[in-house]
Amino acid sequence: MKPLITIIGAKGKMGSAFTELFRKHSISVLEVDVDAELKAEEAVPKADIVIFSVPIHSTVEVIRSLAPLAKSGALVTDVRITLELARS
């Protein structure tokens, strides 16, 4: 049985890449983002896996507010892009 995955920040670079990857393998993804109809409070409790892909400055706050909504036994994780800007 394939898991149901919720991606918080599904429209960003990493979130959309993961969404595309999972869908290529016929894995159902619930997409949550600031402009999405589906709200995180609805999607997180349904998921077997919750992936947070939000800006670094809001990661801790978002995870603290939504992770407790995950069902028992769900995998909760985060992915981010960390960039180091070169100074010229």
C-alpha cells in the first residue's frame, strides 16, 4: 500500500519537485501552500508522511504548529534549500 503524503509548501522549488517525483510513482500527494484551497489543518491529519518545505525563517514555527496534528505513526520531516551566497 502506497502512503498518502502531505507537502506543506508544495508550490515552492523543493515542494514542487517532491510533488512531481511522488506523482511520477503514482503516490498520492495533498498539496498545501499559501494560495492552495486545501488547508494544512485538514491535510496533515490525513497523511502517512508530512513533509515541510517552507522558508527557513518560518520552519520552526510552522512545524511546531502543525506537527502535533499528525496522526499517530506518521513520519514528519522537513526539506529546505540552504544557499550560501558568494561575496564579490
